[in-house]
Amino acid sequence: MSNGAQIPHINGPPTGKWTTGLYDCCEEPGNSCLTYCCPRLTFGRNVEIIDQGRTPASHARLIFCALNCFGLGSIYSHRFRTGLRTLYNLPEEPCEDFCVHFCCPLCAFCQEYRELKNRGLDPSKGWKAYENAGKMHSNQVPPQIAMGMIR
């Protein structure tokens, strides 16, 4: 997507701009409370959607927890933020993805959750809900996901 082309969306937010800010956690208080109490749960749900079901939420949670025991969780988690940004051509803000996940992981998980939800993909439902229900329409996911081009 380096040529400036944008992913077409029907009835969805435009690409190239985050729908919420990093510190807008109060926009979705239920998810914010859940993330505060159990960040790995929100992270796993986000990963399953961003990675199109290739990484189950349970595996993402386990890997994140294992690495986080040594303070290395952000080394694993930031790459999914990068994947989300790539899907929707989002800017790397307020700083690099690794720094966001290292300094503010809870805010990052919440923002990524809201971003997916605002674009029609509810992470709490899991990837199979979209795959099995046949809800993979062009107005819900970018064409790259629907055609399996993003990995």
C-alpha cells in the first residue's frame, strides 16, 4: 500500500485515520474494565481477528503471558498493532508501535479493540463467528482479509 492507494470501504470509517485516540478508553468502559483486570483476554481477542483466525486467542494469550513474565510481552504484542495499522493504512501514532505497547499496553489493547469494533469486527465474537456465519462482506472487512491476502 505504499503507493498511496487506500482500501475501499462501504459504510465504514475511512482508512488512514484511527477512529479513536489511544487514551479514549472511557468510550468503551466495559472493555476498559475487562482489559484492566485481564489484559491478556482483550489482547487474545484482538489477535484472533487481526490474524484472521490463524492465531487462536488462547495461543496468543499464552504466548503473551509467558513472555510478559520476563517483561517481554510488548516484543510479541506490538506486531499485531502493526498488522492492524497495515490493514487500514493507519498512522503510527503517537509513536512507534513497540513504544506504544511497551509504555501503554492497556491503552493500546483498548484502542485496537475499539478500532476493530468500529470497523465492524467485534473481537469478543471471535474470528469463527465471522467465518462460519458467512458475514465476510466487503463492508465488514477489507478486501485483503476477505480474499486471504493479508497474513
